[in-house]
Amino acid sequence: MDETIGLRIDVDTYRGTKFGVPALCSLLKEYKLKATFYFSVGPDNMGRHLWRLLKPAFLWKMLRTNAASLYGPEIILMGTLWRGPLIGEKLANIIKAAADDGHEIGLHAWDHHRIQAAADKLAPEEIHENLRKGVETLTRITGAPPISSAVPGWRCNEKILAEKSKFDFTFNSDVRGTDIFVPILETTASDGDALTPQPQIPTTMPTYDELLGKNGVTSDNYNDSIIEKLRPGQLNVLTIHAEVEGGKCLEMFDDFLRTVMERGWNIVPLGELLDKRRETLPSCNIARSAIPGREGWVATQQATETPSTPHG
């Protein structure tokens, strides 16, 4: 992989799609770069996360990142008193433009809030329906099925992975980790057959909201902090958000791109990372862990436990 950064862009909201995606596409075009966009395409109900303010860790995160200024009231209140707008229906032209620009298009979710907030409570049937709606919407908009998917908030469990295995994703990006791998699934299909999980390309680096306001990290020195975490010769996957780096932090992200490229780093969509890998991938378990700066649990890659698995 040499000095390569896989760039993943999560698009969680209506506002992030409408304003953040065009801004990021324009910036990436200036640098002749491609990325992997993960779109939420159903109702924008992200304002319903407000109940999490009762949790001290989430409240502290909102305060130290100055979320009201970072995200804006439209995002924070969306869907609280009414059903949020259908993103894929209202903003199909923007999603299509990103695909036409040559970026990889992946599915984040149909209903981002529902999946992130209730990952453990959802029945397999509801998970499957969420995926089906999302895949069909993106296919209709772009003319091609999404290449991969990324569960919101890295809240991935075995039920979700089992349902994803029923779709034609080339890979997924559902966990935090250190290397590309194939997840081990204990779940079997309804007919008793073993399920075949798709490769996982984990996010290896912290996000802006996880670092900001901790250990002296500010918007002024954030780029220095994140660049220090790059690992030459190893897997580097950076997740940014259309609502953040495509909004208030666009200039900061511009500076980041210019700096790392001047230092010899290549920036590619996630699919190219998989293409460059060896013919076999390690098989690993997934467990729940706490991530500094993030409220609740996230799915994380565990140590290799089985022989390598062929892919491609």
C-alpha cells in the first residue's frame, strides 16, 4: 500500500448531501482525486439523536465540538417534530453527480438514525428491508448498484453482517481496525447453509469529532494531529463527514489534502485498497469496544484467528 490513504466520506443528512457533497466533489476535482461516498438516502431523522444528550459522554462530545455551530440547527433538529425529508428523492441529482464524477458510491443507510440508534433491537427482516430500500434507491439514482456499504456509527453486529451477505457488495466498511479482513460469522442462513461475508475495509484513523477538544486538539492543529497518525506501509483509512469537512471545516480539509499530497501520500477510494491487496485475507472476529471521544460502543477488528481466506 506504500503511502496511501483510503478516503471514505460519510453523508448522514439532507443538509450534508445538499451542501457538503457538492463542495467536496468540487474540491476533490481540483486535486484530481476520487473517494468512496457512503450515502444515507431515506428519511433524515438525525435530530432524534437529541435524547442522547441525557448520556454524559454524548453531551460532552456535543459541547467540546460546539455541535450547534459545527452542524447547524437544521441538522440538530431535523426529524424531531416531523418526519424528515427523503434524501434520495429530494437530492437525487447531487448523488448522481457524485457518481458521474467517478467516485465510488456506497450505501450508508436508508434510515441512518434508526440503524444507529437501534442496531441491537432490530429484527433481521427490518435490517434487510433497510438495506433493500437503500440499494434500490441508489441503483435507481446512479444506474448501478452500490459497490459497498458502511453501517452508521460503526454499530455493526452479526445480524447486520448476515443480512449484508445477501447483497452483492464487493466489500463493506463497518468496523474500526488495522487491516483488511474477512469477518467470522457464526450465524447461518435460514436453510442452514453458512453465510459468506464480504471483506471489511476498516476505518483506521479517528474522526474530527473524536479528536476535537481532547488533549489540546483544536481546529488549528487538527491536521497536524491526524497526519501524525498516518502509518507508512500500512492500511490508512480516513473517514470524513460531508456535514463537517464539506461544511465549516472545508478549508481545513483543503489544507490537509494539499499537505499530505506534498509529502508524497496517494489518496484513493476504498475499492483500490482491496484491489492492491494480496490474494488472501485474514479472517477475524469482530467485538465491541469503546473509542476515545465517541459515545457508546463500536465494532472493532480482533486479532486473526483462522487461516487466510481467498478473495477476488
